[in-house]
Amino acid sequence: GKRQYNRDFLLGFQFMAACT
Amino acid sequence: QEIVSPESYIKHPLQNKWSLWFFKNDKTKTWQANLRLISKFDTVEDFWALYNHIQLSSNLISGCDYSLFKDGIEPMWEDERNKRGGRWLITLNKQQRRQDLDRFWLETLLCLVGEAFDDYSDEVCGAVVNIRTKGDKIAIWTADFDNREAITHIGRVYKERLGIPMKMTIGYQSHSDTATKSGSTTKNKFVV
């Protein structure tokens, strides 16, 4: 199937990305 | 020995690889020369790394655009994947630059990278935000203006995601109509 991500899941990564 | 979950080190892959383009209106150059590819990404983490690094749309000067398109599709009507297509167009008034522009554009990006339109996401080519003095515009571009089922599904989901009230409508216009229009408005093929 498609790799679908809902908005809350995506938003959860916004500032995590900067830490890695 | 400590076992580290793959969740902590594997990036989350997106369904598609996306390209972010920037257009800056320099009248001494051709339209194509003003269009620059900024970067490509195909994971949730790399999307945010790019988004967090660039200016918000509301900080751009008039005449600039951001475009996010699937890898291999250029952000222009002439591209093979766009030429029979059209766009769901959101026109913003001047006050909305402060109130809605950045929020709407981010929501648009999340709809695209998250494949929010279910099976009809395959019809999506990309999205564009135009910063203009007379009023900013945001649009989702799709591949085929005859695909009523896909276009109306995408339009309904998009309108809901932007939080546009039921009593307001948004319109879908074919690129061929936009390119050949004589006045300032293009007729809508679909409305939701």
C-alpha cells in the first residue's frame, strides 16, 4: 500500500529532525 | 549489548521523492532562468530539515514562488505530466498573508508528502505558492483535468484540511484554460 502519514504524525517530526 | 530500535535511526521514507523549486522574478532574465531547484527529499526527516531551513512564504518578496513537485515533473504547464492537468486554486486576500498564508502552505505540503488523497494521490503532480502584491495564491496541481472522480476527492479533502468553511467554494481550472484566458479570471471546471 501507500506510505501515508497523517498531519499529526508528520508535525511530530518537525523539531526532532533538527536534533539528529 | 544494547539493542537499538530501528525507529531511532532509520528515517521515515515517503511514498514519493519530491523537489522543491524557487522562482524569483528578475525581469532581465527568462522565466526558465528565474526558476531554481533548491533540493530534493524522500523522507519525513529530510522534508523538515529543508522546511525549517528556508524562509516562510510570508517573508518572500513579491513575484517569488515556491513549488513542490514529484521528482521528474517540472513546475510548469509545459511538462508532459502537467499539460493535460489543472489546479485547485486558493486565492488569498491581502490580510490573509499574515493570517493564513504560511499555515495554508504548510498544510498543502503535509497533504502532498503524507499522500493525504489516498489512491488519488497518484493524480497529484505538485503544489505552488505565488507571492503577489495583488493577492497571494496557493494551488495543488493534478495531472488530468478530465478525471472528475480524482479531482473532486482531492478538492474535498484539501478544502477540509485547510479549514475552509462549507459555505465557501474553491475552484479547479485547467492549465490550458489559464494559459489562453483573455480576462483576469479563468472558468472553473469543478467547484467544491
